[in-house]
Amino acid sequence: MKILLLILLAFSVFVGLVMEFYKKIIRKDKAEEFEITMVAWAFSVFFAIVTFMITSRGALPEELVYTPILILLYSVLIHLFQLPACQALWKPILKKWIERKSDV
């Protein structure tokens, strides 16, 4: 179970980074909230499928049944975890990097 949570957290942190790059560099702060939410959900679902494919039945507690419905649970968890990662971790770092890049 701990390995599964670490995988979900790692993917969440990565999705948070990708979303900050998407918002700041690709869309240059012109993306609407709905677009950002849909792109974040798309990445969350993709990495939920990857998580489902790479984890085994033994990674889950006995109470959870190993079914494709777990993809939905993983998607929600990744999406919820990526929001704080995006806001607290990556946003300040990327903002400083962009400011430093524009000063040069």
C-alpha cells in the first residue's frame, strides 16, 4: 500500500509540474479555468491507467478489489494531490525561473 501511495504521489507531483509548464509556457497564462481543469483530468486519467497497469494485486489492502474501477479512484487521487503540488511547489519555482529568464 505504501508503494502504491508513493507512486500516486510521484505522478501527482509530475502532473503538477506539467500543468504549470502548460499554463505558463505553452498557453502563456491565456488558458481558461475549464481548459486547465480538463487537461489536468486528462493527465490524471492517463497516469491512473499507468498506475493500474504497473501495480499488482498485492499492493492493495485486502478490502479493495483489483478491478478497472480503481482507475477512477486513482484519477481522483492524482487530480486532488496535484493541485497542492502545483500551487505550493512548482508555481513559485517556475515563476522565479521565468522572471530570471526574462531578466537575461
